[in-house]
Amino acid sequence: MAKRRASRRVVEDGNDGPNWLIIGGIAAVGMAVLLGLLAVTVTAGPSAPEPTPVLEENVVAIAEYCEANPDRCIAVGAEDAPVTLVEVSDYGCPHCRDFNADSVPTLKSEYVDTGLVRWVIMPYALSDQTQASAVATLCAADQGQEQALAFHEEMFKLQTTGDFNTAGGFSSVARNVGLDVDQFDQCVAAETYDSQVHFNRQAARQAGVNSTPTVFINGRMISGNVGLEIFSQRIEDALTEG
């Protein structure tokens, strides 16, 4: 009789008590589902913003920039000319020197002097090394646009001399082109246009300039000294397009 009671007790313990293995399994499944839902919620989160178009709102049209900031640029030729050419050069750049020696005289006589092209120069420096030269050119512009153009052209000749990018060299060029040297020297010494050249450098970068010379013909960019024939053809194309 004692054996039967013990046996019954074993059966009752096995059938009527809670099954902890099953309960544990259910809890684990529930926890996995909950964690999965949380993961989906966190991953989805707020929708990612649309990518911003690179430079789309910051691109600078150099001709319009110079027109809006005449104290930062030099302009010669007919204001109503059908073509505007903007030159961005660095005074320490040999290719810029060659461009001004080999192509500019012919382009000026054929297109600027005949009223077909408005020639705009934006004094520029690829680096801080030639910043002072660009500042000096804007000081020359204080005394007239034609005088500033002559100063600009003469500045490239300093590249092969010991006076390159020096106050003495600037004064020598100013004297050669007929500027009031005292007024000019005061402007250079005060670095009057230093911030203006920095603005020019920023505008040029935003317009895509990363080398010199860079020329814009009615807004179309030409990088490098590509030669008189190509510059002339691009001007002719712009004239035809009207």
C-alpha cells in the first residue's frame, strides 16, 4: 500500500504541476518578437533627408559677380558688347604670362577695340604667396580702368625678375604705366584691397576655378592657355549664338 501511494504522488507531481520548460520557451519567443519590433522601429526612425545638390546654390557667375562688385574687378570695352570675357589669372603663373603675351593683344584688337567683347579681369591669387600682387592691381584700378589694365599686363613681366611680388616691383610697374606712385604706394602699404581679393578667391572657387588662367566667355569656362585659335573660335561661337 505504501508503494502505491508513493507511485501516485509521482504521477500527480508530473501531471498537475507547472511545466517550467514550456513557460520558459514561450517567454523566450515573446522576448524575441518584442526585440524584433523594437529593432524595426529604431531602424526605420524618421525618414532620412534628401541629399543636397552639391554647389547648386553656390555657383557664382563671375561676370555678374564683377558687375555687382566693381571695386573687386577691372572692366574695359563696350558695356553693351554682346560677349563678356572674364579673365582669372595669377601673377605668378607662367601660363597666364604666356596667355597675356601671345593671345591677349590680338583678342583685344579684334574684339574689344571693335566693341564686340567686354573684357573683365578679376584679380586673383591661387595662394597667399601672390595675394599682394592681386591687391596691388586693385590699387591700380583706383586710378582708372585702362591704367589698371596696363598695370595688369605689365605685372606678368615681373615673374622673371627679382622684383616679383614685392612693393618695389609694384611701384616700378605703377611708374611705367603712368600712375600716381605716391597714391598707389599708400594703397599697397595699407593693404586696402586685401579682403576684396579674398572675396575674389572665394567666388572663383565657387565658380569652379582651380587653375589659371581660367577664362569665361559668356559664362562658359575654358581652363588653361589653350591658344589664340581656340579662344577666338569660342568668341566667334558666342557671337553667333547671340
